[in-house]
Amino acid sequence: MPGINKGWRSAFFAPWFLTLAGIRNGVADPALAIGVDGYFPGLMTSPLIAGASCWLCIQLLRGTEVALTKSGYD
């Protein structure tokens, strides 16, 4: 992504938003299933989304640090 490579802070909004939404989904869907004492839509896929979101979070932390260091924001 060109904006991220150049260190544009606005370019980080969408990836971080999706990362945090995926982690929230991975926690909320099982919690809601426990709350209704049964199946809740999204329960089966929430661990996959949470895992992918955690991986993306690690990648973004690394990328954010490198991109902002290159652009002089450190």
C-alpha cells in the first residue's frame, strides 16, 4: 500500500479499524453464544477471524514502526 509505505498516518486507519473489528468479533461472538446459552451466528468463524486479526495486528505494528521511522515521525 503506497500510503503505508510512505508513512501517511491516514493510510493506517482502515487496516487498524479492520484489525480491531476482527478481534472484537473473535471475543464478542463466543461471549454472545454463552449469553444466549446456544449457537450465535458467526460463532464458528470467529476464531479464524480473530486469529487472522491478531496476525494482521502484529504485521501492522511492525509496519507502522518502520513506516513512521522512515517518514521522521518517530
